[in-house]
Amino acid sequence: MTNKLQDKVAIVFGAGSVGEGWGNGKASAVAYARAGAKVVAVDIQQAAADATRDIIGSEGGEAISVGANVTALDDVRRAVDEAVKAFGRIDILHNNVGITSQGGPVETSEEVWDRVMTVNVKSMFLTCKCVLPLMEEQGSGVITNISSLASVRWTGYAYSAYYASKGAVNMFTKGLAIQYAPKGIRSNCILPGLMDTPHIYQQISGFYKDVGEMVEARHKLSPTGRMGDGWDIANAAAFLASDDAKFINGIELLVDGGMHVRCG
């Protein structure tokens, strides 16, 4: 416990995990709590949100859980209302929801393209629409949007909708950063590289003949010789939310072991 976020309230959209282990959102929610924040764990799967809430509670933290679809405005409003009802304010908005899709423009259907854009970009628009008025009234706040290394370079997979959506997240965040800086609100992106989280076993493993091949290939692609994990993202998020980062605004924080430096 560092208490750097003492008396803060963090709402984390995508705070559950799609499988066993630590996803980026789950780890971030727990990291906020370990730094002293009260946490609102939101996930489309109520059970996943509950699991994160229970971990925080077992460690002596304070949290509530909300099941909500982040692409539905009414659900987002309800989650924000539950946060305010429980804790009175929102100081940190963490947007972690995202999906991938395989294929370039020819292989990707219009329906899949629209779904990726809705989940990865529209969701952040909706959460900001609901949370920003509260932060403006408070005169302070931090927004952290989880983007991807794929927003700035090819990562070895053909998924054009994902590349486009994460690039949009970056510019959406930069726009927020400048528009709301005079109101005491900071906005930043975290760009995870190759991460070893439950997500990859469900949404990326299809690129390989088996899971073992996937894990080995992804470790080899990283300059460090290993993938990162959910805690690498969580620690970056907790830092950006703290006063240690009070003059950091509008950045794309690459958490990728240096992979962005490689040309291929």
C-alpha cells in the first residue's frame, strides 16, 4: 500500500477478466485499491466484476461491482450513478474494454468492423460523456484509456479494424487532454505491447496452430525475451493517476519492452 491515491475514487470499465489470471483491467483495479483508492469495478460479466471486488475486499480495500455493457449509454450512466451513490465522486476513469478481430479490409466484414469500433472507441466516448461533467464540477480528474502498440505500428497480426480503432483512441485522448486541461482534468493513453493476459488465449490464439506456439512466438518478438503482464499495465495506470504524474497529460505511454523501437 502506497496511499498515493488515498481518498480517490476510481471507476474501471473492463475490471473483470475473460479467464483465469490477471488481465490488464483486473490488475489495474486492484492496483488502484492498493494505492488507497475506492474502486468501482465494472464489467459486462457481473461475476467477473464481483471477483475483482472480492479480491480488493479481501485485501482490506473498498470496492463495489457493477455489471454493465459499456457500449450502451444507459448501462454506462447506471454504472456512474452507482459509483456516485456509493462514494460521492469519481476521480479516476479507466477505460480498459477492447476486442480484436482477425483480417484485413477484404477479410473483415462490415459487421465486425462496426463492432470493433463500437467496443473499442464508442465505449470510451460514452464513459467520458457520463464522467466528464462530474470531473468538471469537482475541478479535477484523471482519464486513462488503454490503447495498444498496434495504434502506432504493425505488430505481426493482420487486424485492420483493431489498428484503426486504437489509433482513434489515441487521438480521442489527446483531444480530451487539451480541451479539459484548463479544468484540472488530465487524459493519457497506455499502449500495451505483447502482453501475457487471459485475453490473448481467447482472441489471439487463433493466429497459431496451438497455444504453446503462440506463447513462444510472442516471447521471442519482445526485445526483453518475454511478454509483459497485467501488472505492467496496472503499475503504469496507478502512476498516471497519482500526483507523481500531475504534469503528464496527453501522452501515449508505451509499455512494450521496447518493441516500438524495432523496425520489423
